[in-house]
Amino acid sequence: MGGGKMNQFSRTQLLLGTKGMQSLHAARGAIFGIGGVGGYAAEALVRSGIGAIDLYDDDRICITNLNRQLVATRKTVGEYKVDAMTRRLLEINPNLLIDTKKIFYMPGTAEDVDLSPYDYIVDAVDTVTAKLELVARAHALGVPIISAMGAGNKLDPTKLKVADIYETSMCPLARVMRRELRKRGIPHLKVVYSTEIPVKTSDDPLISCRYHCVCPPGTVRKCTVRRDIPGSTAFVPPVMGLIMAGEIVRTLSCKIGG
């Protein structure tokens, strides 16, 4: 990685330098949640040259994912997201070291996951309990983590910002996270959040998962258990994921100099 020959990372190396690319290649990242945010973060990291990546998600691709999720196509509906993502990432970089866990990360399953080997963690899960558990364990180990705040019910990707959780505003999820992290004595957390006021969605029973579940057979956690089913777009969640990947690439490539 980062030698004198032309390769698929040559354009990136022009910006990060040989040592930066070597640092990225030596790094191992983890993506929790391979949805509209996490899928794009994972692919951007792999296209940038990260050497190893682990994917955590127990969900299957649903037809309602086609509007925003990278691995969602008519052909992949019903597949596990981590399986479809693995296939895609290896087509981009066959030398990538990749591992997958079909797991719903929560306090009850956290003991089965060792976070210590990771150089950076992407929190792209959408459950507050899971986010808090992941952040708390990463903090205790000193493993860098970046968390996605609410991307649902948003229409303007230019409102996305990177900040410490205690400097956020407007985002309802960030407000809950601030309160709970303060209780746990966690002094900082890098997040990507939106300053956009959430759009009020229409409650149309004809197109709501609440009344017409289309989850693939075998889906354990269906949308019908959600308190709210948010609207989503093809541009806000992906931009959030790409911003997260950019933060990680810049950080990891500077660890030993550019």
C-alpha cells in the first residue's frame, strides 16, 4: 500500500501521502448499522483504503430501503444487509479484511463484542439504548467513535454539521443523548447532526409500515415495533455517512503523518 506503482488508491494518495495511506491500510474499523448512513460510511472507508472493517447488523433488506440504502436493490431484497455489503465491498477491494456479525447491538449482546481492536467505530444504529451502550464501552476503552444523530425527517443535507454532542442544537436525538451521556459522566462525543427542524410527516395509512408491513420473511425487528416511523430521503442519510467517513479518514491518515 502506498508504493510507487499506480493502483486503485493512487488518487487518494495524492492527497494523503504514502504514510497516510499506510496508516489507513493498517487500520481496522467497525460499522454498527449498515443502513442509509452506515452503508455509505463503510463504502467510503473502503474506497479510501482502510485495510480491515467489521460490519454489525442483524437486519434484512426491505423494499422500503430502496429509497436510500446503498446495498438495497430489487435483487437484494430479503438478503442480510451485512452479506450484501460484504459482497459489494470485496468487489471494490478484494484484499479487504472483512468480518460480519449478524447481531443487534444492545446491553444484552454487548458482552459478545470486543471493541478493543478497533482504531475507529462508526455508530450508525438508530436505537438510543444501543447508542449509549456502544458509546459508553468505546469511551471506557479509549477507542475513538463517531455517532450519527437523527437523519430521518430531514430534507436539507447542507444543515449537517460535525460537533461535540454538548455543542449540538435542534436535534431531538442529540438532546436525549446529551442528557444520558451527562448522567454517565462521558465528557465528549463526536457526532454528525442536523440543525434542520424535523419535517412533520404525513400519517397516511395507505403507505405506512405501521399498517402494511413489508419486512422480508425472517425479519426479527419489524418497523411496526417503532414508536415513530420516520420519513427518509436518498440524500440526507448518505451525506451523513460520507461526512462520518471523511472524519475518520482524515484522523487515521494523520496518525503517522501525511
